[in-house]
Amino acid sequence: MRRYFVTTFGCQMNAHDSERIKGTLESIGFGEASSREEADVLVFNTCTIREKPDQRFAAHMGDAKVLKQANPDAIVAVGGCYAEAQRERLFELYPFVDVAFGPGTIPHLADWIGADGQGVARGSFGIAEERSFSATLPLQRERRFQAWVQVSMGCNSKCAYCIVPSVRGREVSRRPGEILAEVSRLAGEGVREITLLGQNVNSWGRDLLPDVRTEFGELLRACDAVDGIERIRFTSPHPKDFRDPVIAAMAESAAVCEHIHLPLQSGSSRLLKAMRRTYDAERYLRLVDRLRAAIPDLALGTDVIVGFPGETEADFAETLRVVEAVRYDSAFTFIYSPRRGTEAADLPDQVPDGVKHERLERLVEVVQRIAAERNAERIGRVEEVLVEGSSRTDAALLRGRTRRNTTANFAGDARPGELVDVLVQGSTSMTLRGRQAALVAA
Ligand code: 5AD
Ligand code: SF4
């Protein structure tokens, strides 16, 4: 049997696309290799959101080149966002690449790689008419009890720093019947937790109007009604699209978890405007108040960028102010990275590297202190945990996630896929520690 090996970079959408890539290769008779060395087809599913993933990919291409020299019959396929952004340049940079494809053209992968790799295409990208949902392809799921469900592709926002709209194209929503059929099928296979995925997940449905009259809140309610689905998450929402019906649906759907990843990007209203985020700091803070009023015990995560062009010390102080005011449970912090072709890459006043790094350090310190305090507040409480396996640091302990999306390591005898109550006894800025609390639950 011919074998494939897929290497994935980037976000959850990419991880999910890789499940489709694997499913597609399985459907044409390939099996998964346990290492790159044993593979006949090497697939790299790339990211280009910042410079760092580009550099990581370049390092992997060094390996691929060596493997291709040792085994000239191996097929090297490069897909995803970096491939889309670089297009034909990819073949100049890496002449040993056989197939290149954008995130919208995974459905064609079988044609290119099928027939024993004969007649392999040099490239196909799909930003416009050729683009289609990979969600209709066979799926090789990574996790047994949790699943991603793609609800839309592309993004209609124009955030000045972001490459995603240009590599993943305009937003197209999947039809609700199709999404619900997939969710029901997953529930039938034993999946208990789903994560709805979209580049701008809560603007889902708008492009279906007037044909289908629905919005993201209704999708949450419909997923909540599917038997067997105990937890619903979604990522990433845009603050601008958190309208009242979505908040009400979250509050009233038992399976929707008390956790929102709510990208802030900056706390400076001036910079938010330059970033074209379409909200200012006060509006964001009011949204946080509305969410917390409707959903008790809500956990909030976020993304923050430091060093956007023109960011002054006063702008950065505003970011720290908002982070302190919201008190996030978790936050991803990024140094602004200019991406070719985006609006911000051409702005004057790029912030020097040293300043960016120094601000990042100060931000991380605040974020970690608050996250540690937020987790410490959980000590003594009982939290429902979906068991995922054994702890990564201590094999004697189990590991899972709370509804508020914090990793918990705990003593107990539950099996993966079970929902158990855990008494929280300790915490760090990233994790909780505790023991299974069957008696507490009884
Ligand atoms: N530089 C730094 N961070 C970026 N992000 C997106 N584009 C850039 C960029 N050019 C961050 C944003 C986004 C997250 C996925 O990555 O915070 O929410
Ligand atoms: Fe990376 Fe963005 Fe593409 Fe995800 S959508 S893989 S984060 S560039």
C-alpha cells in the first residue's frame, strides 16, 4: 500500500483541513505512514499568518528536499495558506515540489495525486470560482470524542494586518441542513463535543439570506438540540457580530460552553480604527459586560497584537488597560508581523523590533498574572471535565478540559470520552489540578 504523511501548520481550520486531506487520500487507497521517511506522498498544509510559520515551513522544506533526493518517486505536495499566498513562486523557491494547492482546492487533491501520482499537477489554487468546501470530503478524524465542524469558509473583514481574506477568499456559509446532518452523524459516532469553525464564525448565515433566513444563534440552538452533543464551542467570533440573538442562544443552550475566544487585537481605539476592526475599546468592553451578564461564570480568551504600525507607548498602555479591565482567562499574544499585500504592511511608522519585543514581554507578564489569578479562583470548585487521555506531564493523572476550556490534570479512573466532575485543588496560569469527585456529583 502506498503511504502518506501530512504535516500541519497554523490554526484549527488548517488542522481540520488536514483531516479532510487525510480522508481524501485514504479514499483513494493510501494509508497513513508513521514517519515522513516511509511516505510516498508528503503533504505540508501550511500557514502564513505571521513570518514565524513561514520560517518553520522553510525549515521543513529542507527535510523534504533531502527525502526527495533519496526517493525521487516520492510526491511532495504543499497546500494551505502559504501555498496560496506564494502561488507559482513556491515552485521557484522549492523546485522539488510536485503539487501545490490553496486551501479552497482540497477537493481536487485526489485527481492530482490519484493514479499512482502519474500526471501530477504542478499547481492549482482556488481563491475564486474554483473554490469549494472541503467539508464534503471524506474525513479522517484526529480525536474520537471531539470534532471540528466547518460552518463557513473565507472572511469578508478587511483587518489591515491580516492575510487571511486574500488567501481564503470571500465568506461562504455552509447550508444549515448540511451542517446539522454532519453534527448528527458525528453524534452517532460517539462525538460529545463539537467546535464550529469559521474564519469569522458568528457572521455565519448572512450570505445565505434571503434564501435561508437564519443567523449564528439559530445554528447554536439547532446544534444544541442534537442528541448526544454535550458540548458546543465555536471559533473565532468577531466582536462586531455578537448580536443579542447570539448571546441569548448561548445563554439558553445547555450544551454551549461558557467560554468565548474574543479577539481584542488592541485596546487603543485609535489603532483599532487603523486596524479596521469596526469597534472601539469602549464598545468591546460593553460587549464583555453584556456577555458576562447573560452567561454566568463565562471564561474569556483573546488575541492581542503588539507593535502594529504607529503604536505609541500611550496606545500600548490602552491595551494593558483593557486587558486589566477584562481579566482574560487566557490570551494569545503576537508581535505584529508585516504580511505582503496587506494594508498595514505599507503603513509608515513600523515599530522597531526592540520596542515590539519589550512590549510583548510586558503584556505577557500581565496576561499570565491575571490568568493565574483567574485559575486560582477555581480552587475548591467542582468543574465538569471531558476526559481526553492521560496527563502529558504525569502519566498517573488524567487530562481533560473544563467547559470553560481550561486543561485539567486530575487523579481518577475515568475513561477518555467520559464527562466527570473534578474537584479543583491547585492551579497554574495555564492548567488546573484536582481529583475526580464522583461523590460530589452524586
Ligand atoms: N501579525 C501579528 N499577528 C497577526 N494575527 C493575524 N495577522 C497578524 C499579523 N500580521 C493574529 C491576530 C489573529 C490571530 C489568529 O493572529 O491576533 O486574531
Ligand atoms: Fe494560518 Fe490564517 Fe491560514 Fe489559519 S487561516 S492556516 S492562521 S494563514
